[in-house]
Amino acid sequence: MTGFGDIIGHEQIIEHFKSALKNHQVSHAYILNGENGSGKSMLAKAFAKALVCEAGYGDSCNMCRACHQFDSGNHPDVKWVTHEKANSIGVDDVREQINNDIVIKPYSSKYKVYIIDEAEKMTVQAQNALLKTIEEPPEYAVILFLTNTLDVLLQTVRSRCIIMNLRSVDTKMIQQYLMQKYQLPDYQARVCAAYAQGNVGKAIMMATSEHFREMQDFLLRLLKRVDDMEVYEIVAAIHDMTAYKMDIRDLIDLMMVWYRDVLILKATEDINQLVYQDEHKYLQKKAITSSYEGLNNIMEALEKAKIRLNANVNFDITMEMLLLTIKEN
Ligand SMILES: [Zn+2]
């Protein structure tokens, strides 16, 4: 089941949708802008369901035929725009699935909803083809653009939509959600929530992925030892790390959580503020042996490594430089 009540965070956006529904002031086009995993699809689903729900009081009732149809993925008046090519939404996709379809009245609801996920993949031609439609849409039409990069949408498109920017969700809320919904122990939930930095999808991914847990265990073993490792051992560790090459950005984010903990411990000596509370002995050791300057160098090296990997600089070289900086500081 989907509903506004199942979403954590994004209170303002939900409020906006609910009052638009209640006051019959629904706009024809919305852009939901936020990074992957931030909750765009959840919001779009909850809104679409409330739009087609027969009760029509600002949220879905979960009782009516429309709600049941929606939950089974078969509501005829809610359309997810698909695309032939994996990396682009072309002009034909838009014409066939939106422009030619939107003129047909809704089958059973007051509204007809089109959801364009990954709208940043729309070509310029596709966006231009949509312009007229979002300029003069039929009364019942609602188009939802979901995107992680607002800038890719043409100004002419953006100016005709209500733009909703998703904000990061409170870490404590995410932690509690993971404990309740996924029965995670509080230690694990805290790590996932901290790592996710306000992104609920990321937190859930981490909480439920075996691969991710393995990666984290590998990394913790490495970080506990790296200061005492010889260069040849570091090279061997980097070799082992290639198993996680696809997730290297996550790995670096986790390293940042670790060294942020070291910094917090150095500055406050307060274990309760740490993400990796159970590892405080190791964190303490690093907090004592490193200076603020040294820890700052490590944080900078982590940022730099991220940039280098984004620019496709050699993986082994980047990681070697990073680990040596960690060791030397
Ligand atoms: Zn309903």
C-alpha cells in the first residue's frame, strides 16, 4: 500500500499536495527534484493514488476500487512513461505515451496522471514536444516530472511547472524508521542513517543489502589497521578492494563517516555523538595520534579521491594515494 502516511520526511511537500487535493487546486504539472533515493517515486505514487482515489479528501482511502487498482499497479488513469532506450526519453516516447494519449478522457477517475521518472533523460526535442501539452493541458491532466537534475530541464518547461525540491530527512527519523520497519538493531540503524545523510532510499538499501554489509565489514577491518600497515599490505588491501569497485563512492562515504567520528571524539570526547559507537576504542586511538590538521588532510583527501574517481582517474593509484595520506596523518 502507498499513501502519504507511509512517507517519512517531506512534510511540506505532502502538505502542499494534500491541500491542493482538498481545495481542488491541483496544478497540471509538477517537478519533483531530488537525488536518487530521496523519495521522489514514493511522493509521486502517493499523490497519484490520492488523485484517482474515489474518496477524494486529500489522501487515498485504501478502501475504494481505485485505491485497490492502484495498489495492484493496474489503475487505467495512472501512466508511468516508459522509454525504449535506456538512457534517453525521446520525442516518440513523449508523443505516443503523453501527447496522443492525454486527449482521451480519464477512464474512471477525475484525473489522469502521467509520471515521467528520470525526466533528466528527456531529450531537448522530447521536452519541446511536451511544451504545448503542458501549456494547454486538458482539465483532468496532471503530469509529474521526477528528476535528479533540475538544470537539464528547459527553462520553458520549468516555468510551467510547480517545482518541489526534496530536502534531506532527519537522521534520527530515518534511524527510527529502520528500527521499526526493518527490525534493525539500533547500532546498525544509526550507521545506515548517518551514512545515508538524509536519503531514505540509500538508508534502506544499506539496511537490506548483504553486499553492503560485507563491504562495511571489509572497510572497518581496513580502517582499524591502516595506520600500522606496510605499503605492500596496503597494495594488497587495494587489490581486495576491487571487489567493491562499483560501490567505491559508497565506500568513501563510509570512510568519511568514520573520520568524522574521529574528529567528533577528538573535539568532544563524547561517545554518544558517534556513529560507530561500538568501535570507539579504535576511533579514540586515531583521535589521540592525529592532529586536527592531520584529520583535516584526511577529509580533504577523501573529497579529492571522490573527484578523481568521478573523473575516471585510475582506481589503484587513487586509492593508494588516499590510504597513504590516511596512514601518514
Ligand atoms: Zn480510495
